[in-house]
Amino acid sequence: MTSAATARRGARTAAGVTAAIIGWLFLVEITSGILQGYYVPLIPDLVDHLGIHDADFNWFEAAQLLLSALVVPILAKLGDMYGHKRILLTSTVLTAAASWWLAFAGDFWSFLAAWALQGFYVVWLPLEVALIFDRGRRSGRGPSQTRRAAGLLVVALEAGAIIGALSAGRVFAALGEDVTLTLFVPAIAVTLVFFAILFGVPESEPGTEKRSLDVVGFSLLTIGLLLITSGLTFMRINGPETLWVWALIAVGVLAFWPFGKWELKQADPAIDLRVMRQPTMWPVLLTAGLVGISLLGAQAPLATYAGTDTVNGYGLGLDASDISTLIGVYLISMIVGALLFPLVSKRFSPRVALIAAAFLVAIGYLLFIPFHLEVWQVFLNMCIAGIGSGALVGALPAAAAAAAPQGQTGVASALTNTTKTIGGSFASAVFGVVLLAGAASAVTSTAASLAGYMVVWAVCGLGALAAAVLLFFVPKLAFADPDAAADSTNASSPEGEPVPLPLVE
């Protein structure tokens, strides 16, 4: 009894410490959301400030996506080796420096460099998931604690995005439309959150075995990702008829062959492919890529569709204020999904919750095909897709961390981000092409064709549907706490018939 009581007290203490960590990391994700939402309403003013064209702003987004795809796996691996807090602090310093640089950048090239370097914040969520999982592992509740925490972090992320989007225009007006002073706000937020991490977040416990950074492996991975993401970016700009763009993508895909051969020979590889091909891991990584199609690729088409003049026979004809409301509803639905995921996981299982979330994304986007002419239809469709998307944003890195062996939680979580980025880059390139292809048939000069929007919705919906099917290949007890999985495995009658068990997380 004494040992049991001691164990319970230890579990309560660990839970209390984990809750404190989540509180500090909540602030980090609010800041991450601010970075993602604050600049969007300012884009027209930033274009005027830099003296560039609207289309040139696409280069900023492309550069940041490219840098994040390249550095996230490396930083996550360093976190596994030397401590996730240490690398979280390092990435925060780099993000803060880039944010201050943005405030003073007055020309295209310096702004491009600063915007790209600000992309170091993308590694925050994978590192946070690894920190929380490391703390939860000590109490035997790592997977369940990480799922709950990831849901709360997504709430913070989306809340921060809403705060950033709503405050940017007001701050800009209050400061006399001074761009430099307006851009001080996110820079100050990132600077302050550095101290929240420094004083509030304890370090994880790296493994005791000797580790080394696989420089050759990461170099080969970087070359492949660089070629693929660059090819997709240039496809969006130059069009699919440009042959050298396809050559870039093809060479990038082929670069993964020597990468795989090299990694399988290493004792401490950059990416442990043996772990990645396990049934608890590969469906999760593919799901992240497929869901990234809608998460990162479909938001701009949805916004432009909502603003398309109804004289075309489609579109909603909404003004900027109403479009902001539509985006806000979508973000709130993502918050709902993030909060519901751990509850559904507890009632059923993490695997069932993941499948249900992917199906919701598929249903939401496929409903656009027959139902897209009324405002309430678009709002409803986006709410359904948003609930599923919100659940998956936090659930996928948490699931990858639960499936990874000790010492690889950071890089496993980060790979969901990398595949999501690749999926989003692919979708952005393809959607840009298909929307432009039929634009000449529209009544208004700036509108895309309805057929193009249909393709966007179909690709998003079918991609999510494929993800849901892939998740059926995940073992039924995947991502559960060790004690729950052990109880389910051992609980059988002498005849081999399973004994009914209480549903536990």
C-alpha cells in the first residue's frame, strides 16, 4: 500500500509539473499564432512600404516554407541529442532577431531574408510536444498527457492567430500607419516569450547513449527537400508547362534513393527509416502530408472564392470584413476540434479519433462540390473541415512522439511538420495553376473559374479521405498509454476470448 501511495503521489507531482510546463508553452504558442495572423491584414500596406507588386509577396511565403522544411528536422534532431529546451531557446532567439530585422527592413531583399529566417518558429510545436512527452513518460502517461497538452497548444495557436489578425489593423491605425512601429509588436512578443521559456520550462532528459549528428544524411535530405520545394514554388510562378521545373522535382525525388541507402547503414541516422516504416508511424506521416494539402494549400482559394463577385454565377461576394469573419469562424472550429480530440480519444481510442478527424476534413471539403452558393453552406462546410483540421494539427505530432522510441520524439514530431509543408507546397502550386487555367471564362477579370475551385475542393477532400483510409492500417492500440495497452493485451480468458475492459485513455 505504501509503494502504491508513493506511486500515486509521484504521478500527481509529475502531472502538476507537466501542467506548469503547458502553461508556459501556452504562451509560446499564442506568440506563434500572433506571428501567423498579425502580418496578413498588413500585406497591402507592406507591399506599398516595400514598393513591390502584390504577386511579389508570394516569394516571402515560399522562402519561409522552404526554410522551415529544411531546418525543422535538423533542429528537432539536435533537440533529441542536446535537450529540447536548449534548441527551443535557440530557435526563439533566431525568430526574435528576424522579427526585429523585419521591422527595419526597407527593401525587397532584406525583407525576404528576414521573413524567411522568421520561419524558425515552425519548430516550436514539435519541440514542445517532445518536451511534454518526455515529462509524461516518467509518469507512464506520456501519450495521453501529450494528446491533452497538444490540444491546448493548438487552442493557444489559433487564439494567437485571431488576436494577431484582429489587432494588426488597429495597431497600424493607432500608430499613425507607421509600418516600422507596427512591426515592433510581434518582435516584442517573441522577445518576451524567450524569457518565459528560459525561466518556466525545464529541460528534457536526453538519452545516455552517445549521439552524433549525421551530417551526410541531413545534407542528402536537405538537397532532396530543397529541389522538391523549389520546383513546386517555381511551378506556381512559371506554370506547369516549364520543363526544367519538372526536372527539379524529379531530381529531388531521386535524391531520396541515396539518402535511404545511406541512412540504413548508420547506427545513429538523421532519420531512422526503420522506425518510420513501422505501422504506427508511416500512416501518420502520410496523413500529415495529405492533410497539409488543405491546411496550407486551400485557405487562399477559399478566401478568394468568398470574395468572388456573384455576377459570375458563383462566389459569395463578401467584403474584407465578412471574409475575416469567415476565417475567424474557421479558426474557432479548429479550436473546438483541438479540444474534442483528447475527449474522443479517451472515450474510444486515439486511432479512432484520428480516423474520425480525417473523415471530417474529407466531408467538409467534399460538401463544397454540391453546396457552395450560399453563405451558410460555405460556413458550415468550413466548420466541419475546421473541427477535423484542428484535431489533427496537434494530434499528429503527438501520435508521432508516442510511436517513436526514446531519444527520437523530437525528430518524429518534426517530420509530421515537414511532410505537411511538402503537401501544402504541392497543393499551393497545383491550385495556383488550376485556378488560373480557366480564369478567362469568368465574368470579372480577377475571378478564377468555378471548375478550378471544384478541383481544389475535390483534391482536398479526396486527400483527407485517403488519409482516413491509411489510418486504418495503424494498430488498434497504437498511441495508448503503456499501462492501458498492456492491460488490453493481457486481458483475455483461458479460451482466448477477450474480457470486457473499462475504456481508459
